[in-house]
Amino acid sequence: MSVAAGEKLPRLEVDVTARMVIMGASSSRDWQPQHHDHHWAVNRAGTRDIFLNTPNQAGWIERYITDWTGPRGRLGKLRFRMRRSICAGDRLTFDGVVRTVTTDAAGTEWADVDLTLSIGDEAATQCAVRVAVPRSPEDNPWARAGDEWTPDEPGPLEIHRDRS
């Protein structure tokens, strides 16, 4: 897979359904009512509807990245900041851009990717991902372990925050 800094990932748009919100919460054993009870979410939590929990968002982010890299792409680091609730009935848009591409001493090619999950024109979640991408059809980042697996190099990721 050939990756370059500045490369934009294909956009993904997903209609958030109540089923998606509830299934994500139940699969992560999150029984908080704001993730399954519309009345409670609106009247007690003050949100528009039930909303995605943290593990559910992480799963969607991982899916978006591995749809781009293919099955041999391997996440090394994932950080995100949820800025607003993503509710049932929203249309969620994923956009990403490769910030940097580096190769470590073991030959692993790393792409640092900035992602934005948006509802309409408003950023709902901002994310920074470090993913090992296969350099060729024969390369498999999943085969690396020990000293060959260094997701923290060359340093920590920073989430670039919009101050507007």
C-alpha cells in the first residue's frame, strides 16, 4: 500500500440509528440509560436522543481506518476527543488526512492520520490514529511483535484542536 502525507482518506457517511446506538452500548456492557432510553436521555440528560458511547465510537473509528488500509493494517495508537453527542437520527461523516508517514528501524511503515467525525458542518469527535500499513502485498504488520512492534515511536500523537 502506498501512503503519502497529505493524502485524504475516502469519506464515509453513516446514518446513526437507535439500533446502532443500543447494540454498541450493549456489546460493551454499558447499561447507562442515555445509551438506550430515549425518554431518560432527553428529559434527564438533556440530549436530543440516545447517543453513541465511547467504545462504540472507537469501533467505528477502527472500522474506518481498516477499511482504508485493508485487513493487514494494524492500529498502533488511537486517541480521540468527543466534543458533542452523536445521537440516533444523525448522519455521521468521517473524514481523514494522513499527517505523516515514517518507517521505523524494524521496517514498519507508520501513517499518522487525523480524523474528524462530523454531524453536518460541526465536528463531533476529533481523532489521531497511528496505524501500521503494509508496504507490499507480502508485508504483514500483524506478524511483528516485541522489539519489532513500536507504535509509540517516534513520539506521542497530539490531537490538533480547533480553537474557533
